[in-house]
Amino acid sequence: MSKKEKIYFFLILILGIFLRILNLGKHSFWCDELLAISLGQHSIKWMINYITYKDAHPPLFYILVHFWLKFAKNEFSLRTLPLLFGILCIPSSYLLAKKVKNIKTSLLFSLFIALSPSLILWSQIVKSYTFFTFLTIISFMSFISYINSKEKKWYLLLIISNILILYTHNFGFITIFIQILTLLILKKLNIKLILLFLIIFFTYIPWLFKIPYQLFFTLGVRRPIPIILRFPYTLFYFFFGETINPFNIKILIPLFLIWIWL
């Protein structure tokens, strides 16, 4: 990376940090945050038993909140947990894109992550989304690095990141499915990689047995958005946030169009 590119990345990082810290503690906790905080105040054993039957997420992020509560007590300090991972998404996305293509792509991708309305929002609420996003980036970075280099450190990091993903969000299996499918298409699925995914699977078994109970709870939750509209809504939410506000219209949408054109 040249000096000029380092300056660009530093400016992107500072901008991303500023947007995530801005108004971090301004708003009161909302219902999902209060649930995470409430669960974090109980013992880990009680917490796991509760979320098995009355929640739709694995326990890892709630466990992090449990320990974060030892020193964080208000809106600002508690939200520094998702803020931390939201910030880490910026340099990790740069490194991931660099392994896929080049410096220019890395800078554009990290700029996209820094300005993403959804990622900014997720960095300011006590939920698992920035942690999950960060782990997913690390997982794919490890995956690509190991495929290209066969280095042991990437093999181990891929195992660890995928296990953490599965214990952070139940959609974590999608990441692993994509990786296995990629290996099958490229005809690179060997014994060592099969062993890797078996280790991940067996490590996940303790929570796997709890998934049916969470599915039963989730299926009983009413969804305000019809199934046919959820996918386009998800894309809208990811690129523009919950609403089209002036910041999106003046800054994010033009930058996104420039990114597509380049």
C-alpha cells in the first residue's frame, strides 16, 4: 500500500468511526436492546435456558453482553460493544477485498462499509449484527487465504470464526454452505477441508439440538411484512437504512452509484 492509499484508508476509517460514534448514546434503549441487556443480567445457565424456548438466537452475543455489563451501565457505554465490531468491519472488509482483487477495490469496499446506513445503525444498537458481520468477513477472508496459501493459521482461524458465527446467529450456516458449495464447484474439497467442516459441525451439536425449540417459538411470531416483500425490503434496508433521509440522498446514493460505475 502506497502512502497515498494509506491516507485514503485512514480517512475512510476516521469517517466510519465518526458516523458510528455520532449520537451513540442519544436515544434510549429500545425493546430488543432491553431484552439483550435483561438476559445479560442473569446467569449464563439461566440465559441459555430462556433463549432456547423464547428467543431465536444462539447465546454467544448475549454472553458477551453479560460480561460487558460488568463495567458498562448506560446507553453510550453498552453500545460500545456493537460499536467496536462495527469499526472492525471497516479494516477487515479492506483486507478481504484486497485478497479478492486489488487496492482500488479494497478502498471502495471499505468506503461502502464505512458509509452503509444499516451497518452504522447496527453499530449503535445492542444487538449481534455487527459482531455477526465482522465474523462473516473474517471467515471469508480466512477461507480465501487458506485456499490460496494452505497456511495453518488460516485453517485454524476459519474453524474458529465459523464456530463463533454459528453460536452468534442461526443464519450462520449460510456462510458455511456457501464455502462448501464453492469448494465443490472449484473441485477443491479435500480430506483436510472435510475434517475442518466436521470439527465445526461437531462443535455445533450442543446448540443444534436446541434449534427445534427456537423454530417452534419463531414460527409463532407474527411477521408484519409479507414474505414476498421481505427480500426487496432487505436490499432496501441494507443500502439505504430504515428510511430515505437527507444524508442518504445527498451522500450515500451518489457514492453507491459511483461505486457501481467504477
